[in-house]
Amino acid sequence: VAAALLAAGAQLRVASAQRRIVVLLSDCRSTEPGDVYGAARSLDELVILAPEGDDEDAAALAGAVGARFATVAGPTSVPAALAAVLAR
């Protein structure tokens, strides 16, 4: 997760967009070493969408770094969840 967030941040640093949002679809359970919290804090904006029923790590990360967070039941619920968190 840390490596993915760092890569996203590196790509967005060179973007000319006014708003730089990283959308992470994950349970946020780290499988590789790395500072996930530090990587998440380095981003301008982070939105986390986690699977319903497997969202404890994602909720903890979102709470610790100030990311917006929602759960999704499956692929068809992603658009509505994303719209909801981006509207906040």
C-alpha cells in the first residue's frame, strides 16, 4: 500500500491539475513493508474505498491521516460511494 501511495503521489506532483486526488480501492492491509501512514500523509487528498465487512484497516488509516472513506459492496456500488465521498 505504501509503495502504491508513493507512486501515486509522484505521478500527481507533476500534474497540472488544481486538485490532486488519490483514490485508493483497498482493504489497506499491508502485505509489504513501508510507511503507509507517512505515504498517505504526503498526499494532497486521499479517498479510500474499502470492501464492506473488511474495512477495519482502511477506516483506521483514513481516520489517522484525514482521508475521506467509504465502503463498497461490490463494483456496481463504487460510483455512488465515490460521488458521496467527493461531495464532502
